[in-house]
Amino acid sequence: MADATALSNLSAELGKIATSASASAVRVHARRGPPASGLVWRPGLIVTADEAVEVDEGIEVRLPDGTTVPATLAGRDPSTDIALLRCAGATNAVSAATGVAIAIGQLALAVGQGRHGTLAGLAMVSTVSGPWQSQRGGRIDGFVGLDMRFDRRLEGAGLFAADGALIGMLAAGPHHSSLAIPTATIERVASQLEANGKIARGYLGLGLQPVVVPPAAGASDPRRGVMVVSVDAAGPGQTAGVLQGDILLTWNSEPVGSVHGVFRRLGSEAVGQGIDLGLLRAGQHTATRLIVGERPTT
């Protein structure tokens, strides 16, 4: 009986969380597939998943009261899978506390909007680790994996802990897995998107491809680097004297090893920084200093 009572109480509390969260949950029509969900982050601003927004114009949002209104894209950051929409009718911003501590085994409730109104999905936090960088180079403040079948209708929905605190936003992980984009990341990225419409990304002006380099003298194993296959005539690489055919081996004395190893160093914090590149040019080692630029928007 005690177990049944505890389960009943948990069920009732989850129901209360879903009801409360539904007041700021919206349905986002911005792709050819099934509509996604979103969260009224601030009055007039909606956060959703970047992958849920396939178009820049003609976006519509269904509000919690059932009305459908137009929205515009304020900005997007594919590297963190966050998009920010402007919508004058979205006034009921999420009121849940943020910054909740997340631990393995906790419950997480995704609350969005489906075809017939509020849509909810229950998950368990299966993986928790520190800050990480996505394959696209975005800095995400914590890795939170969810034991939950990914539902595209809930993509971009708010994720809430068992006490009602906001954990973050539901996003797609590798192989159709489910991840939470933490509230700290949303706050940081959404603020920049609201102010600037974009997230600055570092830019070298170099086309790169992986390459295996013969071992250095005294070494037995080959090294990995990246070869410069193209140089933007107006880019930082050209200014620094990098040539097509150069092989990039080190970045500030640290081995590079892969194209991704370069991309993950080109976050917004890299713009304007000076870096020392170790190069192999026509079999000879050389070095140059490069000032990281800002990636063009077009």
C-alpha cells in the first residue's frame, strides 16, 4: 500500500508539473516534417531546437490558448541546436526555477504541444558529465543524456525536474537519442541571439582535409594533421601567409590531429585571438602567427 501511495503521489506531482509547464509550451510550425515544440523563454521570445526550424520565413506558432500566430526568426546557433523566435503573442514566459543540479537517475519531464494540445514525455537522466563541444564546435555547459525514445513532436520542448525546476531543452542526440541542452547554455546563447541575431564563430579562411604525415625523426608511428586544400584570398590564413599544401600539425604547440580538432577550437571566444600554427611545408617545419577572424554569415 505504501508503494502504491508513493507512486500515486509521484504521478500527481508530475501531472501538476505538466499543467504548470504547459502555460509556456508552444507548437512550432517551421519544417516540412511534424511540427516541433518550443518554450516561451522571455515575453515575446521563444526558444526551440535549431533542427526544428528549417525555414527562415513563414514560421507559425500555436500558443497555449490554441491560437496560431506568426513568428520571426531572431537568430539561430546550429552549434548548440538553439533557435530563438520573436512572437508578440508569446507573453507567458516559463516561471520555473533554473540552474537545478542534475544527477543520474533523476526523472525529467518534457512538456510541449502536440496536435491535440499539451504533450508530455517522461525520461530518466541516464548520463551526466561536464561541459562539452558539439561536432559543430558549440560549447554546451553539460552533457545530459536521457533514457527516452526521441519524439520529434517534443523536439525543442522544455525539460523539467521532479520538483518543477527547468533542466533545459529537449534536443536530438546521435542515432536518434535524446539530450538536454542545459538552461545555462540556453541563457547564454539566447541572450546573444536576441542582441546580435547570431553567434560569432572563429574563421581561418582555410579549406582543410585530414592527412597522415610520415613519422618524425626518431619516431616510429605516423602523425596525423590537416592539409590546407584552399585559402580564402580575403581570410586570416592568407594574411598569415598560410599556403595551399601546407600541413597544419600544431595549434599553440598542441597537436591538432583532425579537422574536427580545428573546428572545436573556433568557438566565439576564439574570434580576435592570436594563435601560433605549426606547419609542415614542402617537408620542412615552419610556423606562423594567425589572428582568428569571424566567420562570414554568407
